[in-house]
Amino acid sequence: MLDIKYPILCGGMQWVSRAEFVAAVCNAGCMGFITAESLERPEDLRDEIRKARTLTEKPFGINLSMVPEFGKPERTLQFCDIICEEGIKVVETAGRSPEPLMEKLKKGDVKIIHKLTTVRHAEKAQRLGVDAVTILGWGSGGHIGTDNIASFIKIPLAVKNLDIPVIAGGGVATGAGFLAALAMGAEAVLMGTAFFVTNEAPVHPDIKQKFIQASENDTTLVMNTIHNPMRVLKNRLSEDVLALEAKGATLEQVVAEMSGSKCKTAYKSGDIEISPHVCGQVVGLIDEVKPVKKLIDEIISDAEVLMKRLNNMS
Ligand SMILES: Cc1cc2nc3c(=O)[nH]c(=O)nc-3n(C[C@H](O)[C@H](O)[C@H](O)COP(=O)(O)O)c2cc1C
């Protein structure tokens, strides 16, 4: 469906998923998504797409995040126009129903992979006509929804209830996780944190080192009080946000504190404490910064070894 070598997707990551990084992901045999919300003006997306095409011949997609922190509906529709004009064939939508975008994208023959967190919403997305869904587990980095259900439950359930392909999102960084997701019936996996800790991610090395040192216990959920929990790395900023929430802060106050532009500054300076850092529990499995290609090659070769073990067991 996506014309990729390995069924591995790199979820869009604001500021990180720029042309160079996405090209590295695609050149390693996976699919990456340029995050439209990293760009100042919708027209900048055109330049970013053209730049990526000079760096890879492989297909890539665009991430359209519609979470409350970004997501101005007119801006997202302008991005859709550029996506269609530039002949992009796949988008990752997230944060809100893709319904308002569907007509434009379908006309442009663009496949829609909607990223969400519940089987119920996945069924609704299928009825709307999306081409595939990515279902994020509770341990994933980023917006994980409010159902608190693990992938081990959601993925087989979604595979059973849906006709469209199901992608297992989050919690994967190794061949074991990859193979487990496929065994549960997922057509592919989607990773974020594991790709973030690669050489090619345009992020200060000190931040990547903090991720390497972090264990599975070092993430926390902020924005619970505004019913939009987000899994981030524990740091000073996350403590401040939790304290603000405990004092009954309004949605506007919480969202302002979580501003994505702080990340942009942190990725340059290397100061981990000043911004929210989306991070999955899978960070506990990551102990080395490596090139994207090595990450993927190791996942595939480890999965092959595990397959042999399973075959021997049977
Ligand atoms: C640093 C970082 C930034 C992210 N930014 C976005 C974003 O802008 N839009 C989005 O849809 N998802 C974003 N995500 C979520 C990922 O696309 C993906 O859904 C998630 O990381 C998967 O869980 P995992 O981290 O356990 O692999 C981000 C993830 C990370 C690690």
C-alpha cells in the first residue's frame, strides 16, 4: 500500500521530522512523515517537500497534527492543498477527526492513515473512509487518549473489528516488539521515541543522552486535567505543569506552558529542563544513539532470529 521495504513507520515529530530526517528514515526502507506543524507558513511545506525529494527517491508522507496546541483548521486545509498539488500520496492525521480534510485529500488521491487511541474511534474512522489506522498504546509517547488500554489488548481487538489495515503505534524499539505487533495482526508498526534517539534527528546530543539514561519509569502524563493526557519525559517543565494543574489551571494556561516552541529552543541549546519532551515508556529499552539505518537493520535481523526461535518452538 505504501511502497516501502519494511512495515515500519516513523510517526511525525514536530521540529524533528524535517526533510533531511524524513529522507534518512525513507532511505532506510521505512516511511517518514514531514510534520507540517514544524513550518511557519503553509507555503513552506512546498519547499520542504521539494527539498526532501532531492534527498530521497522513496515515497514519504506528511503529518497533519490537529491537537489543541497547534491545529488551526484553515491552516490544515491549506496544507492539504499543497499536499495534493505536490502529488504526495499519504498523510498521517492525528489529534482530531480527519473528516473536514477527507474530501480534498480523497480528490487528490492521498491515502489517509489516521492515528488514534481507541478501537471505537478506529471503527468510526473506518466508516469515514480512512485507508488505515494507527492505534497508539497507553505506553506510547505523546497524546495517548484517556482509555488507559495497552496495545496487547487494543491491537488484536482492532484487527478483529476492522477491515482496513491496523498499524501498532508506540512501545516498539526492538525486533521483539516489531514481531509481537505483527503477530497480533498489525500490518506495520509506528515508532516515535526510537527514531528520536538516532544520529539523524536534528536534536542536541545532550537531549538524546538524557533519553538514553532514562528508564521506563521516567515518563509522566501531563494535561490529564484538560482531558488530553500527553506522555512526556519527567523534567522540571513537566513538574511545573503538574503543579499548575494541581492548582486548577485553565486549559489556556496549561497549553501555554506546553508550547511546542520551547522544544525548538531546547533542541538547539541542549537544555532538557526548559521544554516538554514527548517520550514513550519504550525509552527504557533504548540504550544507544545510532544511525537510523542501524536501528532498522537491527530490528529486522533481531526479528529474524526470534522468528527462528518461534519456529523451533512450534
Ligand atoms: C519528540 C516527539 C515529538 C512528537 N511530535 C508529534 C507531532 O508533532 N505530531 C504527532 O502526531 N505525533 C507526534 N509524536 C508522536 C509520534 O508520532 C508517535 O505517535 C509516538 O511517538 C509513538 O510512540 P513511541 O514514542 O512509544 O514510539 C511525537 C513523538 C516524539 C517522541
